[in-house]
Amino acid sequence: MTDQAPGTASFPVQQSESLVTTLHVTYALHALGLALGAFGASTIVGSFLFGWPSIIAVIINYVKRGEARGTWLESHVNWQIATFWWALAWTCAIAILGFVLAIVLVGFAIWIIGFFALGCWAIYRIARGWMALKDRRAMPAVG
């Protein structure tokens, strides 16, 4: 028996189910990283980027990327990886802009508002992806 979409290669159902379970685990790890930031001493995005749960999740995503290639699950692997790297890029931009503008005290507000908004964005991305995985839907191609 195969888990095959029209126009794609044939993949065993067992392999696909194993990968689905792995992706649920990586979404859970990302969610744990976000929760630790929300309820801990760190910022949400700081915990997401630099906490062990999300770092482990991204490593797993890279390891499983080849196995997911050509399946609808590839979109979830790419979604999680893109979320992590975009969050890092925006964190750097907010940090630099806030540092430059800290001279006139506006930078502190940029840090607070920027990191809060970025944390909300990361929560949205992980929640949206995890719900789509639960419903067995692929994510959009653009990360």
C-alpha cells in the first residue's frame, strides 16, 4: 500500500506515518520553546531561537528533510526551518535597529514592541503549521 498523491513518487504508508509522528514531535518541541519563553524569564522569540527544544527541532528537521522530499510533508519541514531562520533574521534586524536608536531612547521601545510582535508571529507560524499537519494538509510553498 502506498501513500501517493497524483503525479508524485510512491512512498510507503509506514514511512509517511513515521515522518508525520516525527513532525508532530518537532512542532511540539518548537511549541515548548515558545512556552518556555512566554512563561519563563526569557523572551518568547529568545527562547524559540536559543532554547534547546527549538534547536533540537531544527536539527531533526534538517535530518529528516531528505526523507520528506517529494511528499506533502516536505512543506512542513521547510515551514519549520523557514520559521526558525526568518525569526533569527528579524531578531538581528530588531536588535541592530534598537541598538542604533537606543541613543535617543526610541530603541528600547523598538526592542520591546519588535520582540513581542516577533514572538506572536512565531507562535502563529508554529500553531498554523501544527494544525495543518493534524489535518493532513500541506503548507504553502513560500516560507
